Amino acid sequence: MRMDTGVQRESSGQKMKSTEAVVKNHLKCFGEGDLEGILSDYAPAAVLFTTDGILRGREAIRELFVAMLAEFGQPGTAFTLQELLVDGDHAFISWTAETSDHLYELGTDTFYVPDGKIAVQSFASRKTEKA
């Protein structure tokens, strides 16, 4: 997958580096299709909010990423990070992507990363199926 890391704005703070490092590792592992690397960023009891419901714990989160990596791992997929904002234990990303099946006009993720692990994340996207 081709991945453009885009623009980054950040605020000052001691914990920001840890949060930023976790989110950047999350994006790197996603781009490389590294499922175990992605899951290692999450706290064991992490919660992920999606438009399809709430996922609790790494095993539930694993199922989401197995499906996401299957789609985003297809040849010709492009992912562009539009923005990465970090403030203390919190981070926000916005992105666009195109896979062989879908056009993601907008994607957003918000993270709460205390103690170097993602404890809470929200994920939403506007996607359309390609004709």
C-alpha cells in the first residue's frame, strides 16, 4: 500500500511524544499489514467505537483489523494521512483512501493513549463502493 503521511501539527507536552509515537507506529504497522504490530498498540481492555458498534478488547479489535487489512492490502490501494493532531494523551487523524473496492472520501480516528497504549479509539469513515 502506498502511504502518504501528510501534514502534522502538534502541541507541546511531555506525554505527547509517547502518544505521537504510538499513533505513528499504529499507522506504520497498518501500512505494512502487520496485524500483531497493530494489536500491540492497544491496552488489553481497549475499547474501539465504530459506526457498526463498540468493540471491547484486543480479540474483538483483531477481527476489525483482519477485515481492514484484507481490503487495504490489495494491490493499488492508496492511503493519505491528511492530518495528525496530538495533545497530551489524545490524538486525532483524518485521512482519505482508495482500495480496489471502495473510495474513502473521509476517515477519522480519535485516540486516547494513556501510558503508551491505546485505551479508547473512535473510527468513522465515509466510503462509497466503486462501480
